[in-house]
Amino acid sequence: MQIKDHHREGIDFSNRAIIAGLLVIAALLMLIGRLVQLQIIDHEHFRTLSKDNRVKLVPLPPTRGLIYDRNGVLLALNRPAYSLEMVPEEVDDIETTLQNLAQVIDVSEDDLERFHRLKKRKRRFDSVPIRTNLSIEEAAGFAVHRHRFPGLDIKAQLLRHYPYPDETAHVLGYVGRISKRDLETIDSSNYAGTSHIGKTGVEKSYEAVLHGGVGVQQVEVNSVGRVARILQHDKPLPGQDLHLHLDIALQKVALQALGEHNGAAVAIDPNTGGILALASKPGFDPNLFVEGISSKNYNALQKDPDRPLYDRALRGQYPPGSTVKPFVGLAGLETGHISFDTTVYCPGFFQLPGHSHRYRDWKKSGHGSMDLDAAITQSCDVFYYKLAHDMGIDKLSEKLSDFGFGEKTGVDLIGEARGILPSRDWKRAHRRQPWYPGETVITGIGQGYYLSTPLQLAAATAAFANGGTYYTPRLVDYLQTRGEEQQIPIPAQGKPISIQPDNWQDVHKAMLNVTEGVRGTAKRIRNTHYRIAGKTGTAQVFTVAQDEEYDEEKVAKKKRDHALFVAYAPAEDPQIAVAVIAENGGHGSSVAAPIARKIMDAYLLPQMGLDPNAPEEAIPTGVIAGEE
Amino acid sequence: MAYDPHQLGDLTPSDPNRRQGLLAGFHLDLPLLSGLLLLCGFGLVVLYSAGGEDFAQVQRQMIRLGLAFCVMLIAAQITPSTLQRWTPWLYAIGVLMLVAVLLFGEVGKGAQRWLNLGVIRFQPSELVKLAVPLMIAWYLADKKLPPNWRNLLVAAALIVVPVLMIAKQPDLGTSLLVASAGIFALFLAGISWRLIFSLFGIAAAAAPVLWYLMREYQRQRVLTFLDPENDPLGAGYHIIQSKIAIGSGGMYGKGWLNGTQSQLDFLPERHTDFIFAVLSEEFGLVGVIALLSIYLFIILRGLYIATQAQDTFGRLLAGALTLVFFVYLFVNTGMVSGLLPVVGVPLPLVSYGGTSLVTLMAGFGMLMSIHTHRKLLPR
């Protein structure tokens, strides 16, 4: 039985192979039958589905969340914009159509040129814009003649609009068309149908929240491309609205107060870290970027020597100058290197033991005998030269870092600068050099390598003002879905700084004397309504040689000192902390302090039921101040 | 009856000592090679359109095809008797690797298919696609055909073990191909028709059990196949769009690079599993019939080679490999045209990708080897 019959098996196998071959042919015939059914019998049906009556999945882009200021003023909204577009495939004679179109609507040479340029890039069945930004009248005018132009249609789109362009350009940033680079970072299916994306500012940092989720609509469209029937509809999830801590009125005041100076002013609520104003001057018109800025306009912005695209409040790094003195003084008290009654004699300069180099005081004749209060009130440099030298750079930078210097604040914006808090480690890492004692001396007055952003300075001032909690600065207060009651708050994040209450009181009093003392460097801003604690600063841009003298008149404006002022008020219960930098403004006392005063007035006086624009009452000198 | 080569028909087998030209010298079969080259050429043309006119992609595919042809060339040099000696080892290695995959394989796209050998990542189920028909052919080579019940049960076990392991990965498409390879070998070995029909009956009865064993996504595919309109945005989307693409192509197609379904991104996976829909849309029924003709030519040539083989091992192996190639074709085209549920099987030698390419071409190399290494009995 088990003997193989090779011949028989060969024939059997051939039979089976032939059967298999026939089965293969039968199966393929069945397949071809199926294809005949699809491609010949039902061809019309599928052709209709595919072309004339194409079933389209139309992505429904969500509407972008709106942005409000703290008082509910709308800062970023979506405005309908109309464009006229053509699907070249559906137009028989494009040139004639365009000629006829000119009788109905204005089409410029530029429009035509752009149309032909875009048409080449796109496929025949893609829609190509002929005119963008039609007025409602133009759109309606075309609609009347629409039947004469198959393949042409008005497309309505919501475009972002910023009603306070100059005030919000740096804070909100702007949206622009999605670029190739943007596509790498987003889920492109969620952006199907979305044309714009946040490029800078709040628009970028809160992109995920503002954008929302895409919806889908399955529609049948007829031969001229109009939706005949909606088959299925999944609603998009609209973006959430943002409510900012920012007060647009205050922001406006801050920019106005800066006057002709470039610079920045930042106001923070010391109790929450909420940013009340974040002004950078000059600004620009972010609306230009929404529709795509022309290269002419962009070049103008780029080449402007005042650098309007540069956000000084967030990225500008300035030597903080004398505004760090309260922090250095506090560090001295906390580490026990000085007490409140420690005095230093100021002859107008400071010398390191065994060195001849003179670190000059701004007051050539010297301040005489100085304690901490006088050294803050009158901004004596020599006191801090000595204090910094006594403390050494390690302790000094450790204490200053508590106030956020040299670190990003963590504000809810992208691209803030870190600033520089000089230290041995920093210098080794970035300059590959050892630390020299002389560098400690000038760090004590906020010069040398020391750099700080206006935002860092304001956040540090706010942390001092509230008695020692460093709040991460925040622009957004809460999120809200349109039509819903529920508010989703962005919680304040505070980090305690250890400060002895006595030491805090000492420095606080000295800062009050800056505005209230007879010799206070900012006494001109005191007023009858509320008390201000502050500190002036003047940051050197231009290094004066040892034997030369700084002469404001002779130095070109670009090289003039920056004027700085930090302050908080009301002194008893601080509600606002401010940092002002007026570039090349000269002196903190005469230029920056009045700017800060205007900002604080605008915020505090209305809360007291007073008009910040009322003419100022004359305050007789010596009425408030007693100590000096 | 004694073996008589002259009874095989009027086609006298070529004398292996009288080598005919360069092709025969390399043990290549000219008709089969021509069919394969024609098919791959056609495939590249469609791929250029399906991939959105991405020439770099076409180049990558050409490199893969080149490699696969090299594998075929090497396989053609291995004599059937050598192959027969290796078979049990290949099968054992394949099964062990499948065990390894289940134990420590890498997970990709929700399934565990890859084995990382340090240097290369390897998909053992590809090896098994060849090892199973080889093993059945090897096992039945010296048995009397048609096989008795005992031999049949052993052969069935040899098929079922790797198939279940691949299904467990889970890889429904590949387990189907491997199972069909074994079943075709048994069919060609001459199992009785009564058995074949009763197996069909059992399969029908076992369907509910199978349903219970399926993973959620596999069940979804079957449901979608039964009623694609039910889920037009989800799983049914593939089939609806694919049918629209094919149907709208009509008799002569919309022309190369002009398929709106494919070019407008309506069609998913259009350069891989659904490339047949692109071809149907752009070249129409005429193009489809042209393509199927090439496939049919290759399959018939394969079956012819099988009938010309001189021993059971060669016959069963050549026949099974050829019919698996057909299963590839039919499962893919059936899926794309909505005849069968969506199973991840590429259109052989046309779809973009290299994994199955090498296996297929190795199989064709074996076919050529079987055909060109025939020996004439001494006259």
C-alpha cells in the first residue's frame, strides 16, 4: 500500500494543478466581474460621487477663543473676512472669465499676478484666491452676478483682529498663516481647515487652548461646488476664551507715560503675580501679520532702528543698576554682614585693599557717613561696593537668586530672556574665566555682567512688596468656554523667600524714604493719596574712562544711560509693583519715576474713587516726610 | 508502472547538460522572469502616481526590488535536493522564532511581529510563509499520495501550529497566507473532495468560535466589511473611498496622475495596501485587466513549472508557492474592491514596502530552481 506510484501521482498532481488553474481563472473572472460592476455598470454612480457630486469631508475649523482684559475689554476677536476664489478645473475659459469679472468687481494687476502665481502652484481642483479682503458691499455685489461665473465663489473666513494693536502687539502677539515649520509641531488633522496659528505672545503660548478641536462635516456637493446636502455633522469644539490679568487701560497709560523714550514698563499685582501691564515701546501693528505681511512692511519693521518687533519687557536685558540696592541691602541684613545702624563713610569712591583703582560713586564729592537707610534713600554706591565686597560673590548671588534674578520667571509667554546673575559658576560656564574681586564690587550696584529683564525686575519687586513670596508672573487669569458659567482659573504659583520681618521693615522704610525723604532720589513723585516705596536706578550703557567724566549733553542719545525705577504701592498694603526702564532716558529719578507714578495713579486712584487725570495738588515739601 | 518521462507530454524537458544561453546558466526561467519584470515595472509607474509624484519613494522601492531580485537569483542556484535537506531545519527555526516573538518580540502598530536580532529587525512570519509549504512538501515527499488519514493529521498539525502563533501576534493577513500555503500543498497532494467539502462545512460551523477569538479591531473590520456605510468616517472610510476610486475610473480611467480620489487624499494607504484602487481609478478597467493578465501569466507559468517537476517535493512546493502568490493577489484586490473584508495584505510586487517582497521573490527563485535543475533520466 505504501509504495509510491510516481506516474499515477504525476497525473493526479497535474489534474489537481489544472483544477487549481481553473479555480484561479474563475476567481479572477469573479474579480473582473466585480470591477465591471463598479467601473462599467455603476460607473455613473461613482463618477457622480467622485466628481460632480463629490462626497466631501469638510473639516469644520473651530472658532478661536477670544482674549479679554481684566475688565472684560475685548483684546483679540474674530472678524468675518470675504475672499473671491476660483476652482480652475470648473472654469472653461479662465482669461475671459477674469475679463468679465472686472466689470463686476475691481481686480487689480497685483491681484491677477498673485492669482496666476498661486494657480501654477496649486492643482486644478484646488480653490485659488482672486481677491482677498472684500468689503461686505463687494461681496454682496458679486453674489448678485454669481450665476454668471460658475467655478467662482465667495469664501467667508473669520480673521483675527486686534483692536488695540500698539498696546497688545508684544503681549498677545499675533496669529499668522500656518507655515511648514508650524506643521511639524502640531497635530495636522486637528488643524485641517484652520489657516492660522499663534505665532508669538499669548496667541502662541495658549495656542492649544485658544484653537479648540476640529469638527467634520460630510457633505455632498453639486457640480458647481455648492453643498447640496449635509450627510453627517460633528461639531467642532470651539477654543476657550482667555481672561487676562492685564488692564488694557493701564497698558495704554504705561505706553503713553514712556513718552518719547523706548523702553518697557511692567506692573504686577504682588498678591497674585498677575501681570497688570506689560508694555514695550515702540510697538507695531499685529493686524499686518494676520493676513500675511507684505515684504515692504516687514522690511520696514525689521530695519527700524528702534526695533519695534523686539519685546523689551520680556527679552530686553538691561543692567538693573541701583534698583538692586534694596535687594543687596536685604541680603546684607539677612546674612548678618550689616545691621540697620552699620555706617560706612563715603568719600566719593571705593578702593579694594591694595589696589589703586577707584570705584566711583555717582556723587563725586561723596555722601559722607551712610547707613543702610541713607544708602538706599540717596543711592550711595560706596556703601554697596563695600557690602558686596564683604559678602563675597557667592553669598550675594545666592541671596539675589531668591528674587528670581538670572532665571526665567516662568511667565506664560514663550521666549523670555534669562538675564544674568553674575556668579563664579556663571562666569566659568559662559566666559571660561575665573571670578575677579572687582567684579563683585560692581555687582553690588547692579552693573558689570548683571542683566535683568524688566519683567524680572517687576517680579522681584512684587516678591519684596508682599513680604517674601515670589509669584510666577502670569498673564492669564482664567479660561472660560463661551456660553458657559464655569471659569477655569490659572492658579497663582508662589515660592516663599525667607526674610526676617525686621529686616524687611528696614528695607521697606528706606524705600519709602526714597519718595518721601527730603533727600530721597524720587521725592518728586510723592503724593497725598497713597504712599510709594521705590528705588531709582541709572544703568550705564557707555563706560566712562577713569579720568573722564560723563557728560549727558556730549554723549550721543544711543549711549546715554538707561533710566530705571522700581516701586510698589500703597505702602501699607501693596496692590501694584512696577518696574520701568526708559532707554537712554538719563536719570531714574527724573525720567523713570514719574512714569511709574502715572501707572500707579491710573491703577490705584480709581480704586479710591479719584480721577487720575485731575490736576495735581501742590504738596508742600516736608509735609509727609519727617525723618530727614 | 515504471517512470517514463516521455509520457509527460510532448514538451520534452530540456537537457540540463545543454545549457541554453545566459539565463539558463543562472538557472533563471525566462517567461517567469519577464512576467515579474513587467509586473514590477507597471507597479513602479503606479507607485509614482500613488505616492504623490515622489520620485525618491520610487527610487527606494527600486532599491528594494533590486535586492529582492538578488535574493531570487541566489535562491535559484540552490538545488531542490539541497533545499529539501534544509527544510526541516528551516521549519524548526521558523517555529522557534515565532515562539521568540511571542515571548520577547517588539510591538509595532498594536501587534507583536518583529524580532530584534541586534543587527536587523526580522519578521519571522515571513520565513514561515516559505517554511510551511516547504515542510508539507518535505513531509509528503516520500509518502504515498493521496495521503492517508495519519499523514494528513500530521501535515495539518504542521500547518496549524505556526498559523495559530501568527494569529496570536495578531496578524490575520499573514496567518491566512501561511494557512493557505499549507492547505494548497495538501490540495495538490490530492486529498479527497469529500474531505475538502466537509472541511468547508466545519469552517462555516466554526465561524462563531472564530468571532469569539478575534480581537476587537478584527471584528470591527468584519462588521465594516458587511456594512461599510455604517461608519463612513471611521473604519468604513477606506472601503467607501476605495470603491469610489475604482468605480469612477470607468473603462479607460482618468489618466495617469489624474485620479482625483487618490490625488485629493480621499484614498488612505494609497501607495501601500490600496494601490490597486489608484491603478483602477487612473487606468480604468483596461488597465486592471492588463495588470491581472500579467498576474495570471505568472501564476499559470508557476503551475506549469509545478506540473513539470520530477518529484513530489518539487511539485507540491512549486504549486503551493504559486497559489499563495494568487492568494496575495486575490485577498488584496478583493479587499480593495469590497469583495472581502479589510485584511492587511499588500498587492504582491506592486505595493510600496519591502517585507513581503523578499519572501515572494525567494519563492520565485525556488520555482526557477525546481524548473532549471530537472534531470533527464539516462536515455
